[in-house]
Amino acid sequence: MIREEINEIKKQFNKDTNVITKYAGCYVDAEKNIKFMTKDAFYSLPEEDAFKYEEIFRKTLSGAVGKSLLTLDFSIDEEGADTPHAFLMKLRESRLDDELILGIFQKSY
């Protein structure tokens, strides 16, 4: 990913053009046990909380490519069924509506 692409993504994180419609999260303790899971509409957050999340999203895209920003390269062979790439695509396509896929993601990472 190049810096221009990252900057374009960062521009999407504001109250007028925010592309985030839902969010999901979980709290994991020191023993890697999930204690709490949540999923909700992003616009249901109070404005102050939504602004804080938008700031966090922008900050996650700060830094140097290859240093604090990593590129996940998938070869053509890794785009088949039952691969990490296929799983991430299913998660994206589900728009966080598939509880099974979301649960697997939260428990495996």
C-alpha cells in the first residue's frame, strides 16, 4: 500500500463521509478468554464516542509502510476456499451480520 492510498482511506473517517456503518469488538483477558463481545450500528454511538473512534481509526493508519503499517500479500494460490484470504472476504461480505463468521474471527485473532 502506498502513502497516497493510505491518505485516501484516512479521509473517509469523518462525520460527513464516514464509511463505517457497524462495529464489533471484544474484551479479552490476560489468559486470552473472551469476556465480552459487542456489535452495534456505528451511528448509534453518541457523537463524542463516534468522534473518538474516528480518531483511533485514523491513528491506526499512521506510521511508515513496512514498519508500523504492514501489507498482507496473498498469492493467487491463497485465494481459494478455506484460506485466510477467503475468510477475510467472507467477513467483509457479511457486513458483520453473520454471527458465526464474526465469532470465529474474534476467537481466532
